[in-house]
Amino acid sequence: MKKKILLCDMNSFFASVHQSYNPQLRNKPVIVAGNPEKRKGIVVAASYDAKAKGVYTTMRFYEARKLCPEAVFVQPNHALYRRYSEAIMRFLRRIAPCEVASVDEAYLDISELVAKGHTARIVAEYIQSKLYQELLIPSSIGAGPTKLIAKMCADVKKPGGFVEMGVRQYKTFFWPQVVGSLHGCGKSTVERLQRKGIYTIGELAIQPAEHLRSWFGKKGEYLHLAANGTYESPVNPERQKGEKSIGSSRTFAFDTMDQALIAKTAREFSEKLADKLKRKQKKTKTIVVEVKFDYRQAVSRSLALAGATDEADEIYRAAMQLYEIYFSTQPLRLFGIRLHHLTDEEYEQLRFSF
């Protein structure tokens, strides 16, 4: 059975979510920025009518205001974005095996649907129409025999487009383009390739694989296959994108059994990590203390909490309990706290008919 993969990309996702959730923002340029009330920070996202005025992600607030003075500026709401994302992914999973690539992107393996007579365009148009009817979220969809080609195609026509290519069309369309447009080819890789006289995807594609491996190691093999449109990886429905844990650690200049120093360090880390949890609107269910004796391999012990928390005091108490039980009798060279089993804060789930 021939493979057919879709990459579904929600267009200007953060801005689109605000326009969907708040009817007063519809048909207006919307810019999501760090802190609109204080008129500072950077642009996190912008609707397409704001982008048409030259606004782009990472632009300074005051610059975006100059370019698009009529825009409505709103503050990021990551809990709301997750609610929409989870509703979208639940819908996509009903259609075909689905791999979540990010909060606003997912791969679908529609090979079985195509084998039954449905075209990629028909499936894509159904997805796009349902997402817009139910949520007012526009999406662009790419289709191809591999995830890489589907991903590259999804970026060709935005917003609301559908582009499908095979390997031959991929080469015709993308080989003349700069290497920086190849998915997975970042700034440092581009600079290294340009120093070797390689400026386009086509020029990269004709390089011997052994040369690229000698220059970039394992990534060189990926670059060779990707440039030729032959890199393959299966759609993995079990994949979960996102942080599984966060932590902080410190290596001391000397081995220490100073409990006051350990307690001070634990308090500092607990407050820092609790603040990070609150910013991400997450809670933790498991506290881990990690230590090193001299420069040997790290040793860790964990404590599962009765309930998820984002409070510094609870993190601190659990960490110190672990330290006192397992590690307080030996000099430490490194001390760290890591939070595992991160979970979203509780919220009322959005319900959509789909």
C-alpha cells in the first residue's frame, strides 16, 4: 500500500484562537504580544491581515504598533491554546492515525483512506471545512508520500491552502530554493553549507552522502535524504510533543555537607521552578532530587505527591525530605531538583460537535 501523509498546520494559531474565542476580535487585525498593557515585549503571533502590514513574530511591540496601528493587541493565553489544540487533535485522531508535532501541527497517515478511494484533497478539504465551521480556525495542509514532503508542501500556500506533491514534483519545485527552506536545516547548518559553496536544496541534493556525513555526522545523512525527498519516518500516534520535566542543578566548587547551603539552594530552585510552572500553567506530580558524589555518575531519588502542585513550599519540603533521608550523610559535589509528570492545570474542557 502506497503511503500518503498529511501535515495539518493551523494558520496563525494563537491569533486565530483569540478571534474564535472572542467574537469582538473577528475581522480585525490581531497581534498577540508579551504585555500589551505595559506596551512592551515582542510579538508572539499575528493574524494574516496584520502580517500583510509587515508584522512578524519576534518583532518589538512598538514596531508592530507603528506598522499596524489599528491592530488589537492581546496577551498570550497558553491554557486557552491548549484547550483548542486538544479539541483539534481529538478530531484529527478520528480520521486517521495522528502524530501531534506541536500545539498547532499534526501528521496524519491517510494511506488506508486513499486505498479505499478517497483522495488526499477530499480528506484535506473535509478537515479544513470542519475546523473552520466548528472553531473558525483556518488551516493549510500538505500531502505527500513522506512526512517531510507533506511538511514542506504545507508551507507553500497559506492561509487555507492545499498542496500535494510526489518526489518528482518535490524536486522540481524545491530544488531551486535556498537550503534554509529545507525542513530541519537551521541557521548554523546553512552557514556551514554556504561556506562549502552550497546555496540551494538542489546543490545539496547532488552532494555525495559520504561528504555530508563527514561534515555533519548523522545529520549529514538526513540532509542528503531530505534534499532528495526520500527521507522517511513513520507517523507515530504515540508521540507526545512537549516538556516531560523541568529542573535546576548546581555543581559546587567543593564537596559539601553544609545543610544550610543545601537548604538555601533547594529553596532557590523550588521558587524558580514553581515560577516556571505557573508561567507554563503546569503542575508537577513527582519531585526528584539528583546528586553527585565527587564526579561520579548522578544518583537520584523521587517522591510522588498526593496531588499535583505548582507551589514552591511543597516542592521545597519534598526535596528536603528526599535529601535528608537519602543524601545528608555524605558530601555532595552536585545538587539538583527536577519536576516530573507535568500536567496541565485543571480547566473546563471545550466541547465541539465535529
